[in-house]
Amino acid sequence: MADDQERVAEQGAGDSAPPDAVDAKPDRSSFLSSLLTKKKKNGSTGPARTPRDQVPVYQYNMNFEKVGKCVIINNKNFDKVTGMGVRNGTDKDAEALFKCFRSLGFDVVVYNDCTCAKMQDLLKRASEEDHTNSACFACILLSHGEENLIYGKDGSTPIKDLTAHFRGDRCKTLLEKPKLFFIQACRGTELDDGIQADSGPIGDTDVNPHYKIPVEADFLFAYSTVPGYYSWRNPGTGSWFVQALCSILEKHGKELEIMQILTRVNYSVARHFESQCDDPRFNEKKQIPCVVSMLTKELYFCK
């Protein structure tokens, strides 16, 4: 990609029949049989009562010794062979994210200007750590990017290769726990002109103990922009996405559910930021973050 892969804003405005069975109707006879048996045993068809101190079935359990580890990879300088420029303002992002996630209770560690091999090694080693006493894991990638790719200082690597270390079949101590990835990077070279709007501004007794979990479950990817588009960053104040993320987390991080938080981040970036550049091709452009969730429960950063 061109060396302007990540455009820098000079200023933000608020700165399926057979034999395949995939789509076949499930055999419900065994299910109905077990259900009738349960009714006879319980003498009631109503739901089982949940103890007050038990974690709700649809919320992740946060009652662990630690909230978890947060790895921040902050890539600012790149080898000439990549054709990528210096990401001025990214240190502001890293600093704000460090403070923000530490205040949420995470054990935060920052790594600067990592090669692709270094990023792979860091996350592989992090996935091999014992997370038994942790509620979740977070990773933040700050760098140049392309669709499905993230840059190390010496070139690009597939984002999936980095996150795959934490799949359920590879990182057992994070099984059924949320794995969060926040990615500040371009995902293409398209620009969003915007459009003028008219209006203004744990104890589930019904679960089989031998049930399986999809290996890709419990991941959340919060991208700074949608596929195919540039991601904007202000050299003085940092990227639009990170500014908004930190602002919302500081105000509501311990009270709102993660999707509520990220929806507010989307609102903030969409409404409060607009590029201001001397080059008319990049002036008055907009941006909208993108959330891809495989979470299976609600996530609150509080015990």
C-alpha cells in the first residue's frame, strides 16, 4: 500500500439436503424426553431460582482474583522498506489507553515498535500464560493497517494469525472468558464523505457438563473503522477512535455493558469528529468504528 495508508488528520472537529446435515431439523425426541423427566422430578415447569450471590447466566463472571492482562502494541516508527510513515500521535493513544485500562483493573504492559515476529511472539507467550485467576484478556493494536492486516515495523501480518493464539483449543485458561481486541489501524483506502442528516445532534443447571464451546467464541474485535476505509489520527491528540474509547471508558467503564460502551464510542466518533486538511481530497471526511462480537454473554468491568 502507499505510504499514506493511514491518513493523518491535521485536526479533528471536536479535535444448504442429505447427506449433509448442517441445515437438517434437529432430533428433538431426546430433548423432549429429558425435559419431561425434569418436570416430573421438579414437579414444576417453572425456571429454577438463582441464588442472589450467583453470577447471572447471561453475564461473564468477573469474580476472579484479577481482571486480566492488557497488552498494548504501539507501533510508531517503521522501516523504510514498508513505505509507511511515522504515526505521530500514537504515543498519546498508548498513554491514554494505559491509564484507562489500568483504572479498570487490568495489568497493562506496553510494547513499542514491534516487528511482525515480535508481535507474534508476544501474543503467543501471552496466550501460554496461566489466566486461571483472570476474568478476561485484552489486547490493543496501534499501527498502520490494510484489510485483515496489521503492520509491524518491518512489514505486515494477518490479524487472525495474532488473535488465533487465544482460540479456545489453544488457550485453555481463557476458555469461556472474554478476549477483547481493540484495533486502531486503517482497513483500506476508501474515504467517508459523510451525509447531511436532518436531525441534530455461572451456575446454569440446565447445561450438560460435557458441552462443547466453539473455538472462536468469546472474542470481541473493536476496529477503529469499517472494512475498506482509512482510519484517522490527529498528531497532537491521538486517533479519533482511541480518544472516544478512552473518554467513554473513563465515564462509564464500570457501569455500562461492553456493547453499550462501544455503541457510545461509535456515536462519538461519528458525530464529534471530522477531518480538516489543506488537501481538499481529505478534507471534511468522516469515520465510523466497527464492532465484531462473538461474545456469548454480557460483559461488565465490575465484580
